[in-house]
Amino acid sequence: MGLLDFIFPKYCISCKKIGSYLCDKCFSYIKFSDSNICLFCQKPSIDSLTHPGCRGKYVIDGSFSALEYKGSVKKLIYTFKYRPHLSDLRDTLTDLFYESLIQKEEFYKLLSNKNLTIAPIPLHNSKLKKRGYNQAEILAGRLAEKFNLKAKNLLERIRNTKSQFKLKKEERRENVKNAFEIKSKGLKDLREKSIFLVDDVLTTGSTLLEAANVLKRNGAKKVYGITLARD
């Protein structure tokens, strides 16, 4: 145990047992996501890719989620987002994210693409200033290191949208409509590229669908959503 760990000991986010942010017992309750959906129609998909009949020029090409958003996972993500003094929780979450993704056959196949870039879903500047960091950007950066890929902020959020948490499906779509645009420096990085678009939690997929639309309209060849958890 290091000096800082001695002075500021880590506690399990779920049960408060001292030692780590996730004790062995609480880890055993975590469920890795094994349900695959087509994000466009929300119906089951064998490989997590968008159904042939749902595909379109500006439609997301697939999505992969690592964990089920419940129990300890909910507590871990909430703590990561809203308690900046526990930002080193990123290592625990990134490890869970990475280990789940590499077990997904279709995702693993995509890693052979030499034109892959990882990009986070951005926060609006006002929220970024208030929170001090973008959790999706941190996760994207750490995953990029593990997959030996580049992480780039390709998008910016130009509307300060409401929280999606309590909104209904149609309200979520309307809430994020026209919320993103390409960062001026990102245009040259998009042509014929495939993008892994990173966010923390997937619910209806409205945010990923809107962000993918913007990326593909500006030259991205393929866009896939990857999220730490799925609600």
C-alpha cells in the first residue's frame, strides 16, 4: 500500500469495505453485457451491428456495451462522474471496459482496421467547466492506449442539452437534435476513417445516433458506439 493509500484509503464503492473501489464480492455481482441490439430499431441483433434493413448513409453502423447498468456498476459510474476527487477510479472502469470489449467477437474483428480512431461524446462547455472533466474523454483516452489507437476530440456540443435521464425516448431524440458539430480541426481526420464513439451509458442510443449522423455527414466511413454500460 502506497503512502497516499494509507492516508486516504480506498473503499469499495458498493459495500464500503476497505482496500479497493470494487471488492471481490461486489465484483462477482457485476454482469457483463451480452445482449446485442441494432441501435437504430432497438431490436435484437446477432452481432451488435445495425440490421441491413436499418442501414443508411448517415446511420450508426453498430454499438457495443461492456456492462449492465445496475447495482455496483451504477454506483461506480455515478462516483466517477460526480466525485472528481476519485478520478483515479478511471483505471478500474477502463479495465472492466476493455476486458468486456475484447471478449466480443465482432468488436475484436473491427480492431484489425488500420483507419480506426476513438472519439468521446463531448460535454457542453458550461458542464465541462462545472464538472472539470469529461468522463467519456477520460475513458476514450485510456481505451486508446490499451488498443494502441489514437483518441481525438472530433465533436463539440453546441447546445447545452438537458439531462437525458428522465426524458422519454422521443424527448431524448429531440433533446440531442442538432446538438453536435465537427470541431474545425477534426475535418481532415475524418475522411474514410472508422470511428469508435465512446460514452459512459447507453439507454435509447439517441446521443450516439445523433453524433454518428454528424460524423458520417462530414466524411467518416464507419461509426460504432462503444459504451461502458447499457441501461
